[in-house]
Amino acid sequence: MTPRIRDASLAAKGRDRVEWASEQMPVVAAIRERFRRQRPLRGTRIAACLHVTTETAHLMRALKDGGADVRCCASNPLSTQDDVAAYLDREGGVPTFAVHGVDTKGYYEHIEGALGVRPTITMDDGADLVTVVHTKRRDLLRTVRAGTEETTTGVIRLRAMAAAAKLAYPIIAIND
């Protein structure tokens, strides 16, 4: 299998960068603090296929602090920040499957790694994770309750699936 992350020794650098980003995102920080106290996502399992950046890491930590069991993979291997992936995976408590520049085979192995959480919620950027669930991992459809999609391209793909009556669970287009 393709490595989950490029280099675990990058975690400290990633931590510093994620902490800086957290200071620049006070709304997510406030939600994270409330989630830490209330744990509203307890029992929720989330598979996220997003750009692995400092901003995404801050969101993943908030979801985890809210009680969710979260796994993350990269939606775009060229935007993956290896230090952030190392931090999330090794110190952040979020199993992460992301290597900058990974090939197509590794990319889909990483999606499978994120799906290992057997999600109740999917978070996607481009609809690749949702497409894999609907085509190769239909066994997961029993447990997925809902999802989110970020990109216009992904929304177009999902609307086509819905029009063909092939979309098995509701997905919110978060930029609409």
C-alpha cells in the first residue's frame, strides 16, 4: 500500500503551522471549544476527502473534539501539505492518508483508507469519495446518513447522480 503520509518527522512543523492558522480562524476555534465541552458529534464517523491544508486540519480537530471519529484523505495530491498531514496523523488524532504528488493508484488507496472509518457522514471536494462509495464500496451505503460537497464540479457530478436516481443519501452543496 502507498504510505499514509510522506514523513512523520514533519509533524512538529505541521503543528506550528496549524496552530498559527487556528489563530486566524476564530469562528472555527469558538466552535471547537464549544464542541470540546458538548461533544455533539459523539458516535458520528466522518470520512473527509478534502485539500489537506492548515485550514482543513483546524476543521478536522474541531470535528474530533466534537466527538467524531474522523479520517481524512487528500482530494488533490498536488495541494497536499505533507507537514500538515504528518501532524494530523501523528499528533492530531486524525488518521490521515495524504502524500503530496501521490499517483492515481495511491490516491484511490488513500480514499479507501479514509473509508475505513465506515462513515456515517462524508465530506468531499470533487465527489471522488462519494463516487467510490456508490460504485466500489456500496456496502457502506447502509451506514452513511448524509454528506457535504464543496466544489462546483463535484456538485455537477452529484446532481447528475441524483437525476439518474443513483444518489443514495442527501448531500449538502456547502457553497450554494
